[in-house]
Amino acid sequence: MPKNQAKPRWWVRHFMNPFYHKKEHDAVFQSHARLDVLPFNPFTVGKSTVIEDYAVINNGMGHVHIGANTFVGLFDVVIGPVTIGNHVIIAQHVVISGLNHGYEKVGIPIKDQPCTVGEIIVEDECWIGANAVITAGVRIGKHSVVAAGSVVTKDVPPYSVVGGNPAKILKRYNSDTAQWEKQQTLQKPVLI
């Protein structure tokens, strides 16, 4: 990699990466997608997956695995370690980052402190709304929805709808009634 850059050198992208990374033959990388992938961490993309223009995929801090029939939208940022399942929709301007910068040592600039990582897992059939942020170490359960503009800092159970900053459960699927049901919010007691 060139010094102080996240993008690998041209010859790494064109001559090394094809031998190290697995991309199914019908996966689509739009012409303006930026793949900052390096040979020392895994990068895989499944069948019929689309990486839209201006999306950035980076495996410099950990693996990036994207399943089959998944859509990564315009201007999305995916920084490993991240595993994204099959049939996932990721809308525009979403940030999914498995890394955090250290800041604890006040005598050292933040950019020079070591980073920590926590794998993000987005299970099958999820929908991540526009402008959402998924933080390091979070698991989004199967068939869940993250509302647009949400900041997800904790795990999301399967078959849930979450929203807000920080994201909270808004609805859950009840298999007994076959309905999506709103979650009851805790009411603050009224003082008399």
C-alpha cells in the first residue's frame, strides 16, 4: 500500500487480488465502486450480488464476506471485519465499520493510536435503511430492519425493526399471531 493511503497499489489490485479473493462470476461491481481490498485479509462476494457506484469496501482491518443476492447501495462504506448474509438490502449512505480508533492516550494523536476491531454480522434477509450506522461488534438478526438514520450500537434480535439513535426495538414479529407487533415502551411513573 502507498504510505498514508487505504487504497492498495495498482499491481496489487490487478495481479494479486484475483488470486486471493473469491468473487462469484455474476457478482456486479459498478465502475465507480472502490474496492480497497488487500491480499492479507479475506474478501468474498456471492452470486448475483451488486456493489453500487461510489460504495467503498475495505478489508484492511479484517475480512469482508458478502453473501449471495445482496445489494450494497450508493456511497455505502463497509470496513471489516464484516460478514453480510444472503438477500440483504443495504440502502444509500450506510456505514458499517468493524473498527474503532484508539483515543485513550492523550499524549498521542488519535490517528497514531492503535485501532480495535469487533466483527459485525448482518444475517440473511435484512434491510438496512439509508444513512444508518452499524458500529463494531454488532449482530443484526435474520430478517430484521434497521430504520433510516439509525445508529445501531447493540445486537438486534432476529425478526425485529429497530430505529433511532441509539437504535431501539420498535416492532417484533410474533409467530403466534403472524403479525409484526409494536413493542410496548416503558412509561415513566407520574409523581403526584
